[in-house]
Amino acid sequence: MRRLARSARTFLPAQLSMAQLRESAAGCTGCDLYQCATQTVFGEGAGRASMMFVGEQPGDQEDRAGRPFVGPAGKTLDKALAEAGIARRDLYVTNAVKHFKWEPQGKRRKHKKPSATEIAACRPWLEAEIAVVKPRVIICLGATAAQAAFGKAVRLNELRGRPWSTSIAPIVFVTVHPSAVLRHPDPVEREREYRGFVEDLRSIRLHLQLKAA
Ligand code: URA
Ligand code: SF4
């Protein structure tokens, strides 16, 4: 018997609608990550959002809540969006990988980066979300999301600041991940990174406004 590479593709519903996608993704076993996570954390937001933000994977709090970006990274994202003048109602927020990958560290569940295989296995969900929401732009938060969008490992700093056309969508922007901003131990550095993040978001908003004009 022919053996297909494991991926989320086998779990895609015949009918692409947000409700169907969410339901099917809840039962996805397209890679091993479902085994240690509490639940699938699917994307959420406006049905016809103009901007789709893509993070890495759910964190500890997202895994428990079943919703993306509700923990510390989400708070930083919300604050930066507000400062950049981007309204929540224009957004859809999701992750490149839909299950929380972690390893035990004492009593904590320590975040572990998803592998290239896991990113590729989960990509059909992201493609389906894009097909349903039809956002005008995709904004990759960090290297994992960028890897999903570009289909290979890329360097964030070389891609920031301008739109790219990739196999996943015609307009893709790349910026830092809010968790990477928070991880800076030095407060001055952290503030500088945060300002850069807000600036990236503001320039994406301006790009959209110019395109709409
Ligand atoms: N980090 C992410 O990349 N996504 C989340 O949903 C939360 C934290
Ligand atoms: Fe399926 Fe993605 Fe979860 Fe893997 S991480 S089991 S591909 S939803």
C-alpha cells in the first residue's frame, strides 16, 4: 500500500467553511503534536478580515483556553496593534501550528519550537483559513510563521519592511514575534524591539490604506 506523508491534509473537510474547518481540525492527528496538547487551537477573528496574523503555535494558556493569543504574547500583540491604529475587528489571528508543543521543566510546560516537518504537516489548515477568510495581507509573527508562508527557513531581518509574494498568498509581511520582544532581558533592548514591532505594524496598515485608495 502506498504510504502518504502524514499531514493535516487528510483531515480537511470537503466543504471549506470556517465552522467545518474548526470542527475537522479539532480531530486532527496529522502529526504527533496532538498527543501531548489539550486541544486544537484554531484561528479566530473576523470572517472577512483584511489582515491575517499568523503566530507560531499556541502557548500554555492558549492550549488551556482553546483560543490563540490570549496569554502574555497576546497582550503584547493587542497593545502593539492598538498603538499602530489597527482595530481588532479587521483581524483574523491564527498560528502556523495548531497544537501546543512542550517539554516538562519542573512543574512548568516549557514551549518547544515546532520542527520543519510539523510546520509542513499543519500547513493545510493555514492554507484553508486563507482560502475561507481571503485576507488582503498575511502578517507572519516570527520565524516559524515565516517558514510556513515561504515554505522554507528564512531570516526575519532580511524580510521585514516590505511585502512579499509567496506560495501561500500574494501579499505577505514578516515581523518579529511578540514573545521574542518579551524575551529580551534588557529593558532598553526590549523597548527598542517593541518600538520596531509597532513600526512594522503601522507600516503594514499604511500599505493597506494606500492599496485601498
Ligand atoms: N504564541 C503564538 O505564537 N501563538 C499564540 O497563540 C500564543 C503565543
Ligand atoms: Fe494536526 Fe497541526 Fe495538530 Fe499536527 S499540529 S495534529 S497537523 S492540527
